Amino acid sequence: MIRNASSDTSGRSTQCILFSWWMCWMVVAGMVLADLSIREVLAAPGTTSEAARDHQGRPPSSATRLSELPEAVSRQIEQDEDRLHQMMTQQNRMDPIQVQAIIQTAESLLRARSKYQGDQWWETIEARQRLTDLRKLLSFTPAQLAELEKWTELNEQVRRLYREGKYKEALVPAENKIDIDRRIWGEEHKRVAESLSNLGMLYMQQGTYAQAEPLLQRALTIALEVLGLTHPTTGINLNNLAELYRYQGQYAQALPLYERALVISEQALGETHPNTAAPLNNMGELYQAQGQYAQAEPLLKRALAIREQGMGLTSPETAQSLNNLAALYRIQGQYVQALPLYQRALAIDGHELE
């Protein structure tokens, strides 16, 4: 898969002195496979909710979740996705013939998704973007491959610093990531949107909202242009921008973004998918902040139920939902309802610290 722009054998050999085929592939496969991070949603249960229809109308008949396709079709697509994943992550030395087999598998998957799910369904768009990226990787130079390897190091550094709460220290590597993304993929690319969003969230966590807003807005603009209005990544960007407005008390600006993010997640992933819990939880917190407790409660309860079912009874996300629902009851003086929820949340947090 990885070679110089030149197709001659000596050019490829020179490149392999710098990067073995398999090592080059392992560096870039992680980036391409990031597009497969929603692979587990392929068979997500649930149907489009009435709320989603109210906001958007009936979903296009040509766009459907994999779980709604005939069993033989969905099973074949899932098997092909698994095969592609295995091919892209194999640890042995990879030659151009194997790389071409990966491209052909990706092409086959795109044809299948386009035929059965429609050209505008988000997974079809995802498959098309993945194939474009794989083909582009074929012409990468050693210098570009070195930048991709640097990108991987920066990405791990940013993730580690974010987990440790060292948001200020993460800013420089996050900015460097964006520079690499733009040089490698161009401005209008999903990876640029993701990196911009991550940088915006780092600023938001530090309370520097003026710096965060243009980054989150630009990330949303790119996602809309590249992925469309119904893609889960677009929904995540809507949710992130809504969070920024909620943090600043700009509730009127935040609410429609949360609502749209919820519609996207329900239609693309399903009512009970774990990703659907995020806009539900955040919208519930927004209503709570405004004293609209009757509107907040069903949203927070639904987010909790989704997280308990999809993420487990002891996940950090479940603990967050327990704490948020308990806080809602406490504010209203409903201490009997609040106490066991707080106790469960505390038990989860204590277990995480052990």
C-alpha cells in the first residue's frame, strides 16, 4: 500500500529502506481505521424514534441501518468489514499485492453499501472516504509517511495529557496535529475536522471560550461539507458546539444544536445506542440549569438507561448519569430519590480509583 509516487521498483525499494512495508502500513492503518471506530454500531438495535421523525421527517427509504437489511446482506457486509480490518492490521510484512487486495476489498464494500444502503447513508459516505484515503496513501512519499508517524505520536500525547487533565500542555501537540492533517489530507477532510474539534475542546475545558468557538464552528462546517447533515460525526460536532454555548449560559443557541445532534444519532445509530445518550444527558443538564425540571427528568433518565444497558452498570458514563439525575432530585428536595443514585455513583467512582 505504501510507496513513492514513482511506480518503479527501485523507488519502492528505496522507500522500504526507510520504512518497511508493514511498518509503514501500521502507522497509517490506525488513521484509516479511525474511520472504522463506529464499526460496532453496524448492528445497533432500535428504530428511528418519533422525535426524530418530528424533527426531520421520514428517513430516506434508501438509507437504512445494517440491522434493517436482509440478514444475508448484513452478515456479508459485516464479514467483509471484519476481513478488511484484519487485513489492515496484520503484523507481517506487506507487499504491494497484499495492499492491492485491501483496496479491492474496500471497493467491494463501498459497492455493497451503496447498493443496499444508498449513496447518502453515513456508512456509505464513510466507506467512500476510507477508499479515497487508502488510494491516496499509495502515492505517499517517505517524507509524508514520516509525518504520519509523527502524527501518531502527537495523537497519543494529546490523548494522554487530556486524560490527565493537563489541557494547557496538550495545546501545542494538538495544534501540530492539525498542521500535519492539513498538509497530508487538505483542509476539507474529516481528520482536520476531528483535530480542530479536539483542540476546541481543550480550550473549552480551560474556560477559554473565545478561542474554542471558532475551532468548533470550523470543525462543524467541515463535517457538514464532507460528511453531510446525517453523519454521526456531524452530530458529535453539533453536540460539542452546543456544550460550549451551554457552558456560557447561552441556552437558546445550545438547544437546537442538541436537538439536531439527537436526531442524527437516533436515525444513524439507533435510539438505544450509547452515543445517543450524550445529547440526551447534555440537554437534560441544560433544562436543569434553567430550572425546567419536568423537561430535564425524562432526558436524564433515558440517558441513564441507555448507558446502563450499553456501557455497563459500573462504567464512568453511567456514574455521570447517576450523579446528574441525583443532582436533579436533590435540587427539588427529593432526597429519598437522590441518595441511592449518589451512592451508586460514588461506588463506581471509588471502584475506578482502586
